[in-house]
Amino acid sequence: MNNRILCAVITVFQLAVFVPSVVALQEDLARQVLVEINLVRTEPLTFARFLCEWRSRFQEKSYQMPGIADPIQTSKGSDAVDEVIQFLSHQKPLPPLIWSAGLADAAAELITEQGRSGATGHGSLRSSGMQGRIEQHGTWKGQIGENIVYGLDDPRSMVIQMIIDEGVPGRGHRKNLFNPVFISAGVSCGSHPRFGRMCAIDFSGRFHESPRYETPSLKNL
């Protein structure tokens, strides 16, 4: 189906069923990022509608992100967005991810380290990478994964960038967002000396947090 027709169909459908996500202004950026991730997991057609609007930002092979002065260059231009619209229009809804304080703390370790060093990527000087950081905060079963976004302040723009996944072999960020094995996630955001802002999202299947995260029982209060 032609993408312009598909966008029109999606827009008409959303007029009937679309319910905007409610993100309280008091929530911190990390919580808002998970809200947007859960929206795209549970309502992929809604995000396809956002991408139809996003497509208008392209001029040839570059597009403008909110809050970013310089346009972002791509190799495929709006074709990359068209591919995502097609993907989302066929994506089955998935359950929302549950917030995990342990996974958020694992992500925060990377934020703290790279906020000081200016490094990028999933490696860590203090632990054996993503797995080592996560296992300091609990035990996991199934799979684990990690997404990192640099240079953006807007949660929805972060999620859109992860779905488009321009220049990432295998679309690893997108696969993590739609991995049906993942049950829990934790997000941490902070400053970065090169890119201004970064957010890390750690995902897991069944994740059992360390005892220090357990809520004290009433009898001990």
C-alpha cells in the first residue's frame, strides 16, 4: 500500500480510537521515556500516526529534531521513515514494560561514568559491560538488552530515533523495544560532555532485584 494512503488510513482510524498518552509534567525524563516506550509497544498504530507527521520534517536526506540546532543527516532520507511506518502498521501490540529500580540503577552507572568521561557505547570501565552492571543489581532470566540515546531531550523523539535506528546494523534498538521476552525496564538520563544529554534504557526478561530494593514490611516500621 502507498505510504500516503496508509498514513491517511491510520489518521482516520486514530480519530476514532486514539487516546493521547498522559505524561505528568512532574515526572522526570527517565519515567517519561518509559511511558513513550510503553506507548509504542501497546499502541504501535498510534506511533505510526506520529511517524506520518514526523515524515514532514525531512528535507532530502536530513531532518530536524526538536531542540537540535543542526539537521540530522541520514543515508536513506524519508525512505527510512516509510519503512518504519510499514513496520508499525503490521506490529502486534505487546504488554507494557514494568519499571525496575534495579535496572534503572544499572543504567545510571553508565550515565554517571560517561557523563564524566565523554565516552559512548555500552562498555564500562567499572564493570564487565551491560551484563556486569545489571547483575550488580539483581538476577535475570531470559534475555537482557540496552539502548542508549545521545543528544536529545524530548522522550518521544528519543523513541522515534530508536525505532528508525538509522545506521545501526540489524536495527538492534528497535528489536529491543519490541522484544516480547522483555518484561521489565529501567531508564536513567543525565548530562554528557559531548552531546549534552543521554539516556540509557536497560531491559530484562524476568528480573529479580537485589534484597536492598525490597520494601520493608509493616511490622518492621
